[in-house]
Amino acid sequence: MRAERIRRKVFTMTPDMTPKERLSAHFEGKEVDRAPCFSAVGSFIYAGCEKYGHPFYSVFQDAEKASDVLSTPPELYGMENVLCPIDMNIVAEAFGAEASFYTDKPPEKVVYPTVKKKLQVEPEDYGSIEAPDVAEAGRIPYVIETVQKLKEKVDSEIPVGAFLIGPFLAAGQMVELDELYKATVKYPDEVHELVETVTGFQKEYANLLEEAGADFISLRPMGSSQDTLGVRKFKEFTMPYITEILGSIGTYKVLHICGLTDDMVNLMYETGPDGISVDQKNDLAANRKVLGPDANLYGGIDPYKTMVTASPEEVEERVKECFDAGADVPMSGCDIWPEAPVENMKALCDSIKKYGKGK
């Protein structure tokens, strides 16, 4: 278990590790030649669609096209992993919600799928919602196939990651999120029943991702930050369930929460991940002070302001600032906006490799 490991961040000057060796050693606190240049959040950009001539909307329903596009970060800008970040609706759809894929939009239009029809269930009946057969539900088979195809299409030494949305937000995608927040006060038992049901489903889903070949899994309980759910309710409605999910995952795992989590990073780490990824809103230096030297801490990069609108030189400067503040790997605070220029993505990756060396 993570808590039993001796976590030593040691950097050597023998740059002969493969990306998979480097990332595994990093997660385990063993010696590495430099910081791994990886992302636990979405890092594919529209340039990957252009490379193959695939419409942006096709990534979300076609495993062949999705794996084409998601395989491009190592080639296009030197990222040392690929990640299968489909969209936030997968679990909600599996439970019966309906999504829009915007296939009527121009092929270059960056629009993610959204839920158009949620489950018509009143808060007092949340406990009646039942989990489907995970292996056959909604787009789960498509996600699993995408991970399998990624394993075939990238070099065997490039780690393949996958992600899960946290159970509270997954529940909030299948019912009205505002009602779910309110129900934590009026119908807390029913909310717990729903989140427990989703948690059991996601544990099985994570197992399928592992079987498909995921080298690490990023669990992303969005909507659970201190500026959305709040610290007290995070402890009650999110923390026990993400701890359960993380504990069931046999491969490496990263916990990422969008939004401000300065007052929660210690709680995030207590859930048992091999690293925590935080939003650009966070104070990395303060987070490092709370966590101490051994925890793996990622984040600090604005996915739009820095990665889309800044210059490559500004991206490099921000990477340096994140390292100086205590980040083990500067990482986007949420999925990188697909309009990010290739030049900025190269600057991000080159800078991590350049400055992520001995301390």
C-alpha cells in the first residue's frame, strides 16, 4: 500500500530510463533520472484530429478514431504518456442518461458531448437507482476498446492512462446536479445510497480499464472542491467513496480535483493515491508545505490562459515557477483546451524535461 512505501524523491544523472520505467519509479518513490513528462488529465489537442483528418466530434463515439487522436501527444509534442480522456458523461449514460454529440457541428468545432436528458428521479428516490451491467452499459465498451487500441498504437514503453469521473459528479450528471447538492442537506441518506451505487459500478469499471491495459488510472471527483461542495461535505459525500475506489485499483493511481483545494490537499492524499493533481487556483508552495516532501504533487498550469493564450516563452517560465513552488510535475489544472498550439505543448514538455532534474 502507498502508506507503507518509503517515498524518496531521488534524482540521478543517468538519463537512460524509458518513459514507463521513469513513471513507475516516480510513483514508487524510487530513483529517476528526471521528472516524468506526463499528464494525468486530458492533454490531446485538435492538432491530433488534423493529423488524421478526423472531426473533433468523432473522438467520442468511434474507438478507432479516438485511439488515433489520443495516440498523438508523444509524436506531436513529446508527452511521455497518452491518456484516454473521453468525456464526463460515460457513467451517466451507462445508467440511462442521454447525451448530445453535436455531429451537426463543423468538424473543426471543439464541442464536448453534454447530457441532454437526465434520469427523471426525485431526490427522495435516489436510492432506487440501480447499476447496470458495467461491461455492456452505454459507451463503456467503446472506452475499453479505445484503451486496448491505444496499447496497440503507441510504443510499448509509453504509459497508457485512463480516467474515471468521481462518483459524486457522475451522480450529478445522471440527475440534476443542483438538486443533488441540495439533497445532501434534505435527503443525505438517499444521496449516500446513490453515490454508493455509483461507487460499486466505478470499481468494476476501473477493473475493466486495468484489464484493457491501463498503466495508471486518474480518478477525478470534479464538483468536490472547497469552492463547490465544501470541505465538510467532501469528507462526508466524496472522501469515503474515492478512498474505496482508489483502494480497489491495482495499478498506479492519481487523484485530481478541479477547483480550489488548498484546504483539502491533506485529505486528498489520505485517500490513497500515488500522487495528487491540483487546480491552477491552488498555492503550490503552501500545498507542498502541508504535504511534506514525499507526496507526489502535480499542477499549477492554467489549461487555457497559459496553454492557449500565452507564448511558448511564458509557458516555459510558468513551468519553472511550478517546479520552484514544489510541484513534482507541472501539470494542467484541468484538461488542456484542445485549441492549444502545438508550440505551447512542445514548450510545456521540453521545459519539464529541461528543469525537472536534480534539486
